[in-house]
Amino acid sequence: MDWFQAIFLAVLQGVVEFLPISSSGHLILVPALLGWDDQGLGFDIAVHFGTLMAVLGYFRDDIRDMAAGWYASLRGAPMSGDARLAWAVILGTVPLAFAGAVVGAWFSSDLRSPGIIAAATAGFGIVLWIADRSSRHARDEHTLRWRDVLAIGVGQTLALIPGTSRSGITMTVGLALGLTRAGAARFSFLLAIPAIAMAAVWELEHLLRDPDPVDWPVLGMATGVSAFTAYITIKLFMRLIQSMGMLVFALYRLVLAAVIVYVLL
């Protein structure tokens, strides 16, 4: 992989990781259009680590307060809003961890075809728009009940289907439960922290068995580029989403699905 290709894909990953537009759809289409080889496990780990650093950096104050509240709750203190949100992130991650351990490898290999990715990209884009259009937009992430958290967590397991978009499906369920766009996005991004961390660990385990040499300068650059791009993306998305709505993302997903079908099928 040359430096231009690495920078391009790192920017792409930083942008699409947190937008509800299907990162797998882009990462299968762009190399196919440009005739590039697969970027490899090392690169995937680098850009995932970069996006993890971005979300940790953006929500650093929230994470600090949540960690303090969670620790206090373990010591018997009354359940604060921050503690409850921390427990919600933990509970919401359990279904994905379980599903990933049981069927994750099958989903990531046997379902990674252009047809399935295109169908999931289009179908879940329409569902996202319907959820946004019908939502009451009346609650924030601090009002989530445990059954709401579990529903979002179960929804997140659908992201194992390539083309679904992890951020897209968690925002969809959040909106269907009556969250504001900002509330659904914030909880989705907080859930991304353990989800991305688990994905990076899973990829690292496979990388350690890979005999190919690692190009550390390229990977270090990719980590920094994806982190910077993802941070800017989160910041802009959170600033605009309340007034912007989800229609533009649903339409984009339909166009992306059509291009995947035209180019790859």
C-alpha cells in the first residue's frame, strides 16, 4: 500500500465510521473502483484505533463523569445519571459481544458479498428515514430505560451484517424509541467505544498470526489521519444533526447501493 492510498482510505474510514451510511459499503466499493488490493489487517487495526481515539477525545468529559459515577455506584452510592449512562453502555454492548463471539466470523465472511451489502445499505437506510420521520424526538440518552438499552444493543448486533452500519442501526432504534436526533447520536457514539475496541482486539488476534511484515510508518500515519478525520466528523455531525435530519443519509445510502449494484454485480 502506498502513502496516497493509505491517506485516502484513512480519511474515508474516519468519515464513514460514525456517519449512518455504511462503512463496509464504501470500503468494498472504493478499492473495486480504483483497482486497489485489500488494505490488510494491519491497516484495519490502525484506522479503527484512530477512530477509537477520536470518540474518546470528543466525549472525554462525559467519559470521565460516567467512569466516576459508575465507580461510585459499585461502592453503593445512589445511581446518578452518569452512572446509569455508564451501565447503559455496558448493557448495550453485551448483545454485540455475544453475537460476535458466536456468529461474528460467519457474518463477516459468508455475508460479505456485494449483493448483500447493497441490499443492507439500501434497506436499513429506508428504515433509518422511517424511524426519524415517525420519532417523537422527545427524550435524550439519560432517559433510556433498561429495556430501551437492551433494544438498542440487540439492534447493534445487526451491524454484523455488512452494509447495515453500526451507527446507523443504533441511531435508528434510538429514534424509534423516541430519542432526539442528538440523543440517539450521542448514545450511538458512546456505544461505539467498546464496539470499536472489541473489533480492534479481534483483528489484532488475527494480525499476530499473519507472517507478512508490518509497515509501521504507514500504519502510524493512517492512525493519525483517521483520528483527526473522525474527530472533525463527530463534531460536525453533532452540531448539524438536530436540524439536518436523516433523509439526506437515507438518500445517500440508496445512491451508494445503486452504485454498488451497477459496478460490482
